[in-house]
Amino acid sequence: SNGADFDRHTAGFVPEGTLIDLGTLGGHESRAFGENDAGKVVGSSFIEGNEYSRAFVYEDGAMRTLGTLGGERSIARAINREGLIVGHSQTSHGWLWHAFAYWNGELLDLNDLLPVSSGWTLVQANAVSDAGHVVGYGYLNGDWRAYRLDLPFGVPEPATLALLGLGLAGVAWNRCCTHGHLRRWLVDSPGG
């Protein structure tokens, strides 16, 4: 049998130990690279005609494409618990690849978040934390460099959430006590 006679599909595992064929986007092959705790899987799959592969997310029993940044190919590498997906895509310049984030139905070129004068070209995004920290590699003034980019739309770190909780508790306590003192002052004051 030659390579054209078989399909290679991505398979995922569920807690019961079952193997699931995630399918393809119409082509003969798909590959998974990441999964979050909600069971959403990301990767790349060939589209119909098997000429190009596209980034996908698999959720609710179906695989759907995330699109590209104007080129023909894209790959999703990771997904965090909130569903923030990162990867890389060809741009409209064809050979040029850029790192992307997919958030709330929108594919964003991570380079668009950087100042033009930064000297960076972010080529790949390979992982994303639950706090929205993206790691990958790119060019800094023409030299390959690893990077970490902290996105403005991630989930706050636990320490930040704890401080926010303490702050809100303090505000609530202050309002409670202030209103209680005001109420006692109004009731106990002459003519109250």
C-alpha cells in the first residue's frame, strides 16, 4: 500500500481510556499538539486537496479551522484553560511565518501587539500559561531569540486574585462598618 491509500488522523484520550479519532479538516492527515482541562484540543490538519494544513480547535465533537494570517498554512500549538490558543501562521508574504493568538473568535498576529521599534519579529508561539504568558521564538534585531510575551487578556495569577479578593473584602468591611456607624449616629443623635 502506498501513502495515498491511508489516512493518518489525530487521536485523543478521554478519562475512561477511550481513543477518539478527531478527524481532519477534509484532508488525509491531522496532528494534535495541545489540550486544556475542558477537553478542547488544538493542532493542524490538512484541508481538502491535501495541499495545505490549517490550525484547528476540536471541541464539542467537531474540528474547526482557526484560519491563517493571510497565508496558506497555520498550526495551533497550545491552549490554556480559558481557551486562549497560540501557534503560528504564514502571512500574506507566503514564506513569512508569524506567531498568533486566537481569542474570542479572532486570530491576532502577536507582532501587532509590539511597538514597531521593538526590533522583534515573533515567529512561533509554542505554549501559553493560564495567566496568558506566551513563550516561543523569533528574531530580535536579526538574531534568533526565545521570548515570553505577557498578553493583556489572560487570567490573573493566583497571587493577584488573592490580593483582589482581600481588597474587595476590605472595601465591603469598610462600607459595612461605615454605614453601621452612620446608622448608629443617625439613631442616637438628638432629634433622630
